[in-house]
Amino acid sequence: MNLVHLGEMAEFHPDAHVGRVVHEQGHIKALLVCLEAGQRIPPCRMDYDVAFYVIEGDGRIWADGTEGALATGTLAVVPAGAERSIAAGTRMRVLAIQAR
């Protein structure tokens, strides 16, 4: 078992979002992604499913042309191969869990 205290790991940067691997084992990789208001994760396409859980904040997510609202407590699951992007409306902490 691996216990991770995400509140102690948040790291923000004024120029770009910060992604930090908090766990990686086998086919699972978990990252804590921190964004300041107005920052964006640029569009990218991945070969695996990703679940994004918003720990704090709000923003928007895009996946293959579909747009959705993100807020504290929201879970967004994006399938493998879909182009995805996230933009922060407020300061955000997002847990991204990749199933590879």
C-alpha cells in the first residue's frame, strides 16, 4: 500500500501548470496537476484512458471537440486516443489517474 498526502504536494508556478507524479506502479500512474487561474494544459492525445478528479477549483475540459465544466468534486474520464485539454478558471488542483 502507498499512502499519498496530496495536500502537502501541491506546487504552483506563475508561468505554467505543474505536474507531479505521486504514484506509479504497473499499469497505473497518478499525477497531481496544479494550475493557476488562466493556465492551460495544451491539447494532447494519449494512448491510454485518463480520469481527472478536481480536488479544488474550477475550469473547463475539452475532449475530441466536446467541452465540459469542471468544479471541485468533478470526475472527468477521457478515453484513450481522444485529444484533451484543460483550462483553469480559478486555481486548480487536479488528480490525473492514467490507466496504461
